[in-house]
Amino acid sequence: MAERFMSERNLKFVLYEVLDLESLTKLPYYQDHSREIFDLTLDTAIRMGRDLLAPAFQEMDKQQPQLVNGEVKVHSLVRTFMKESGEGGWIGAGFPYDAGGQQLPTTVAMAAGFVFGAANFAAGAYPLLTTGASHLILSFGSDELREIYVPQMLSGKWQGTMALTEPQAGSSLSDITTRAEPTDEGYYKIFGQKIFISAGDHSGVDNVIHLMLAKIKGAPLGVKGISLFVVPKKRLDPDGTLVSNDVTTVGVYHKMGYKGCPITQLSMGENGDCRGYLVGEPHKGLSYMFQMMNEARLGVGMQATSIAAAAYYASLEYAGERPQGRKIATKDPSLPQVPIIEHADVRRMLLFQRAITEGSLSLLLQCSLYADLAAHSEGEEKERYDLLLDLLTPVAKSYPSEMGILSVSQGLQILGGYGYCDEFPLEQYYRDIRIHPIHEGTTGIQALDLLGRKVVMKNGAAARLYFEEVYQAITPALQDPTLKPYAEKLQEALGTLQAVTTHLVGFALKGEVELFLADATLYLELFGIIAVAWQWLLQGLAAQEGLQAGPTEQEALFYQGKLMTMRYFYHYEFPKIQGLATRLTDGVAVTTEMNRELFAD
Amino acid sequence: MKSLVCLKQVPDTETQIKVNPEGTGIVTEGIKHIINPYDEFSVEEALRLKEKFKEGEVVILAIGPDRATESIRTALAMGADRGIHVNDPAVNTADPFAVAQALAAAAKDVQYDVIFCGHRAIDDDFCEVGAMLAEFLGLPQVTLVTKVEVAADKKSAILERDIEGGKETVEVPLPCVVTSQKGLNEPRYASLPGIMKAKKKPIDAKNAAALGVSVEAKLQSKEYSMPPERKAGKKIEGLEPPDAAKQVVQALRNEAKII
């Protein structure tokens, strides 16, 4: 692993200078917090990342989890880190005081998650899943469920999971068949199979609590018949001892990356003795689960960003040290070789990585800020932030995941043959990041969510609010000669986005749903580039402000580097929207007219 | 069990140090500061003693400019009870003698069974403050300590310390000054509840006048300079090994003049 896996300066730039995180402390819910507390929190996260997580990054990849006698053995760091996460208060950091939390803003918790993910993504996943699962119990579970499960999960002694996928039901959750049979005892008997369950069983905790979707016998067909259950690996006997709950770990998948965290196959009720405890009301499980899924989607975007960031710093370090060739203009072989960062094409790759990584980080923290504002405001204001968050969640999940892969790939390219070998961490980052466009809703699912649901909901109310937000960056940027060209480009792009949206929604209005959604993924891509361009303009504004305040030499370099990366984004990545817009509006049906027979040979 | 922990804020070990243009010190703007790692062992050990005896207090005493508060706050977030921050330009950058004088003056108002110091600070590497502080306070001191066992009556302690090639175990009456060495413990991370509580814990700010000391530095630093940059090496290529070896010997004798 390279010496540096993230930039504290950049993280604080986004939090304080771009997003004005400190303004959150004016909300009564966050009144005990301050910049000092946020800084101490991030400082601790960085130390934990550097001293605890990073040293085991490669080892956890090489020593994969093993299924031994029905239990999954994982690296010893998992228990240590779950304990630290529990005792340190990280798992329930954002929860209210009365629920054992610290009322830490989601934005700060996400920033800490970024640090952990950059240090060791697989290790960082365990507490993150536990946070989501315990939040679900806290939000919708009965008092009894909260009392039994939440404290143990927040302490890091019990793992939380989300158990949705089944062999025949992945993206199509309406087809799940895990069933729950009511009993007179207040619990349900669960029967079925779940696959791809992250951290579904492991030796780093004393118990695993699955937040599981199942159908109660006789429930309506489709998603309206799905209920949510707490299904523990071990249940509490009346005398307080933990006994088996008939959840069997049938297998551990062998994955290409993300190897430090097991993905398991589970079988429930093989002996007819698996108990599930209903969360909330019957048949409302999926709507509850969406709380965890939406949080997890931002979490996945952040994990992708963190891996891409770590890869960027590894390739940056290498590019500064590896001598190879001479400047193109001076081909004199008697001169010493130059470090490869002196070559424009290598700098292009580094700028690509940086533009993707820092743009993604900014977008995700922006969404986290909306989440904080939505959770602690009321009325119209709350609705505003809820809608913005709803609209941007699929974008903030997908852009970092998809582009993060390309970003790490360019980082690997910088290392050439060494990038392809395991002496350097790039090949692991490349394998690790590949999961992100797949789990928590594939990119295709996110695209359907964005175009088919979010953009059109409430007659386009969310999209209108989003345009307003983007204009809040464009308007001041138009007044700044350095930023004006980019503000104009962004303004024009909003027009393009509007035209594309109107064109596509036109199909929906004509009832041509296939055509409306066939290229939703391209629409998501277009939307994502514009959203990240918006974040880069915001960063440009903050950098200009920083430069005008008379910074030190080192700080001035930081701000100038920011502006240069913004320029890169607008001149290299941004033009791609023209090609996407052309395709999205040319009206020629290709994928809808292509058929299986034409794939014959 | 009451401990007084002397803590110094130092540049992060990962920081690139630059000497300022006047050569009077290093550039401190824009660099990250941390608790001196040996002092962090001290904080941890003091917390463990308080936890073991289930009573007492851990007081953090630091000298330094405003930013030193951050390091005191970090120690409070780890679990220490309160802080004393001596912030006085006359002391902040003074020599170990003056620093020890100020620490001794500040320690007079604190009750303690043990005073912990790091055995050295990783910035100036003097390794002197602990010894001088013990002298000023008339206390016994044990240096380079890697294990602390305090007797139940808190009247004495058995300490293990590093010596060349091994360990020495000593018994010392309390109160005493202990200087902490690597290996003493694994310092804990601050917890989020700890961070929230730290904000409300008191930090008592003092200057030299309030302490009633006029420090008298014995040392004056004349100049700071960076070590000379390493020059490129010389490659001997294209020769058979015996001839290459001869060239190397000649170069070491005639050019490097080391043999």
C-alpha cells in the first residue's frame, strides 16, 4: 500500500469550504457539535485508518474468509475493528443520544466512512452494514426489538446485514420466495434461501442479525406482499443464553475482489426452527428496507470513491518516483530519465483520477448534507431536501461506482506492468472496486429509478429544485472571469438535460414505456456528468475564495491544483454529454428492435 | 490514582519539515501537529492506572501556542479529566531547562502520585525535560519505562525499563517522575462519546506570570539547517567484476576518502 491513501486537506476543503458544514451546527439537533468536534472525529478516523486498517489491507485480500464447520472464519482485524467501532461509538454515531448515539451529522459519518474505505474497504464494510441494519430496527421495530438488538449491534458485538437477494430474485425483488409462517407465539417461522449476503456470517462477532425480506403466507403478489423481519443467527432464550436459530451458512462465494468480507449463502429453517420477528407492519417491508437501501446506496458510492482515492494517491506517488524516458521535446539519451509525472499523458491520467475522485466525494458529501438537512428541518424545507436527496441518490451511487472503475484502471495503467502485479496495490483496488456498480441496485436499476421514478415524480418537482441548486453555483460563478466560461457551459448543459428529459418523457406520455426507459443508463450517465460538473464549479468557487484570502504558498498550490482539475473536468469529461445527448434524442430504436435471433452467431 | 501527564505538541511524523528563511526554526504554518508519541503512551498509562484503581484523576499539562489546545483536547477525548495549558511566548519555544521550570511551577498546584513525561519529544530530541522536572521537584525519576505496576497502597511502584540489550526492573517510591518509552502500551483511540465529553472538560490557561516563574533559558539556538541533499551516486558499468571492484576501491580511497 502507498504511504498516503487519502487527503485530509481535500476532505476538509469539501466539508468546510465547499459545503459549509459548520452551518449545520445552527440546527438544534446538532447544537452540541462544532468544528473542533468534527476535526477531532476526522483526525481519529484518519489515525484508525492509517494505524489499524491500512496495515491489513493486502493481508485480508490474500487470506480470504473460509467456511469451517459451518462458520465463516475471517481475518482477526475484523473482530478488533468491530470492537473499536462499537466502543468508539462509530456504529451509532448519527443516532440520537437517547438511542445510544452521538447525533453526529451524517455528513461527518460519511466522511469518516470515506477514510475507513480508503484505508481498507473490506474492513470498513462490517460496521457500515451494522449501522444500516440497526437504524432500520430503530426506525420501524417494536420497543422489544430495539431493546434486544440495537445496543448489541451498536457495541459491535453483533453484526447487522441486509438479506434481500435470493437465487431466483436479484434485481427483481418482487419474486422472492422466502416465506414466513405466523405462529401463536408472536414470531414467524422462516423458510428459504438467501444469497450474496455481505458479512452474513463470520467469526469477528458473537451473533449476526439479518434484516430479511420474506413473504407472509397468503400475502399479495409482488412487492406489496413483502414483509421485513429480524432473523438472528442465534436467538436469545428466555434465560438469556444465545441458542441456534436454524440459520445455516451453506456457502461462501469466491469473489474477484472485496475478499476481506465474506458474501454468504444462507439457508433458513432447514430444521423448521428458524424464528423471524416482524418489523413494523406486514407487507410494508420493502418500503422500510428502502431506508437502509438508500443509505447503503450513498455508502456504496462513498466506498467506490474511497477506493478510487486510494488508487489515485498510489499512482501519484509512483508517477513522481518512477524514472522513465525523457521529455518528448528533448530526446537526448545522455540526459537522465525523468519521473513519468513529467509526461503530459501521465498527468492526463492523474488528472482524470483526481477529477473523478474529488468530484464524486463532493457530490456524495453534498447528498449527505441534504440527508442531514432533511432529517432535521420541517415543512417545505424538509420536502425540498428530501426531494433533492431522492433525485440524486441513484446518481451519487452510480457515477462514483462506474467512473471509479475507470479511474482505478487509469491508475493501474500509470504503473504499467507493475500495476498488473500484486507487489503494488493497484490490481487489488481494481478488483475491489468492481463490485460497486453491482450491489445495492445495479447501475441499470439506478437508471430506471432516476428516469422512471425520480425525474418525473411530483411532476418533476425534484428536478426543478435541483436546477435551482445548480443555478446557485452558476450565478456567482458568472461574475468571476476565471469561472465564467465554466458557468456558461454548465448553464448550457442544463438546457441540454432539459431537452433530453422532455424528449424521453415524450415516449412515456405516448405510452411507449420501452422506448422511454431503454437508454435510461445513458441518461443516468449524462445526468451524472452534469451533477459532478456542478460540484466542480462549487469547488472552483471555493478555491477562488481561498486564493483571494491571501493563502500561504502551500495553500495557494492546493487551490491552484483545484482550479486546474476543474478545468480538466470541463475540457475532457464534460464534452461527453454532447455525444450522450445526441444518442438520447436521435430517435433511432436499436436495443428495442434488436432481438435474440439476431444474436444467433 | 492521580497522574499528571506532561504533553508536548509536535509536528506529525509524516510532515515534510522545512526550515524558515531566517534559519531560526521550522515553518509551522500549514503543517499538521500531533501529540508527541511518547507522551501518548503516558496518557494511556495514566488512564489505565485510573481505571485500575477505579478512582483518581488524569491531568494533562502542556506548554505551547494556541494550537496546543487541540492536543490537550485529544487527550481529554481519550479520557483524561482536565487540562492545564501554559501558553506564553517566553516559554513556548524555550529550551528544556526553561520548559522544565515552567512545568515544575505548574505541577505545584496539582495533586499527583506519578508524573509522566515522554522520554523524549520527537521534534527536538533533547531527552532532558523529564530529568530536569524531577530535579526541580525533588522527586525520584525512572527513565525509559516500559511497564508500570503501582502498589495497592500507591506508596511505591515496580517499573520495568529499557537498558542496552535487555530490561531492568526497579522499585521506586511515589510520587515520582516516569519517562515513557515505546512498548509501554498501545494508546487507545479517542471515542466519539469521549470527543463530545472533551468539549466540556476544563482547560486552565496560564502564562509564566500566573505561574510565578521567570524562566531563564540556558541554551540559545543559533541556526537551523537541513541536512545536505544526497548527491547522485556513481555507477561503474561495463567492466568485469574484478576490474569493477578495483575501481570501487580506488573511488572509495581517492574520491570519497573513506578508506
